[in-house]
Amino acid sequence: MNPQSSEPGTDEPAALVHAHAAEVVRVLRAGFTWRKKTNQGVQHAVHRVDSVFEAEDVCHEAIAIVLRQMRNGRFDRTRPVRPYLMRIATNLALRRARLAAREVPTEVVLLEGRPVESGPAPDPLVDAERDALVRDFVGQLDTGERAVLRLTFEAGESQAAAAGALGLSRDQVYRTMVRIRTAALRFFRERGHLDDA
């Protein structure tokens, strides 16, 4: 019998998963290859997480997912944890990179206006219309979505900080952010304020 297993609070699956955390962060920082589907077929691409903080955040999120799946019986414990944890972490890193590549208008960016650029002067009627659209979009969000919008998109809080402030899980905050981004893209495209690209 394992003497540690009888101690209160000891979680063998957690220790097993956390044993691979340093390697996951190292791989994310060093870079990993993945298959990218393009019009020319399948190509290999390399992705690297530049920030050590983001790499650790991705690693912690992947560990939480694996532990949740272990607790729910959706992970076969006879299989090795390392490859599964690595796959989840790399998929999360790629998903974050894709989301970061999309520029989504937010209330603050649109209401504060864009930096002055050389070219035609801004049209006050267009600015007023845009500001009204942003208010309409934010007004259609429910109270919880508006709270997440204000903390994450406007105040720049991390998902973990927003989750703590709102009494939600980090996953709930993430999913709400994705819903807001998707709704914003659809809302502004339908009104001709975003290209379809």
C-alpha cells in the first residue's frame, strides 16, 4: 500500500499529471510542429509560445482538463498520461493563437476611436453610427456576459482573475469570451462593419 495515498488531500492522478508539467512548458516554449490544412494540401507548421507565462497558463489549463477527465472516468488510466497531456496542451496553444489572430471590435476600442492616421478626416456621422452599434451590441448581452466583457476585454484582466472576481470557473469565462467574440463578429458583419475575410 502506498503510504502517500492514505494522507488526506493526496491526489495520485494529480501528482502523475503534474510530473509532466515542466516538460509541457518546455515543449510549448521551444516550439512544436503540427499539420496545417491549406488549399495546397496538408503542410507542416511550427508554433511556439513566446511568453513563459502563457505557456504555464496553457499547461495549467491542460492539466485541469486531464484531471477532470480522470475524475469523470473519461480517461483510461492504463494509457500513458504524457502524450495525452501534451496533445491537449498543444491544441490549446493553437486555439489561443488562432483566437489572438482575429481582431474583434470591443466597446472600448470602438468608443475611444482609432489612432489618428494620415488620410481622410474621420466622419463624425460614421463615428456616431459605430458608437451606437457598439452600445446596441453590448446592450443585447446578458448581465454575466457584460461582466466578463468589462473585466477581460476592457479591463484586460486574465481569465483566471475574471473567474475569481465573478465566482466562475476559468472554463466558464473562456467559453463566455468565445461566445462574445462570435456574437460580435456576426453582429458587426451583418451590419457591414467587418469584412468577411
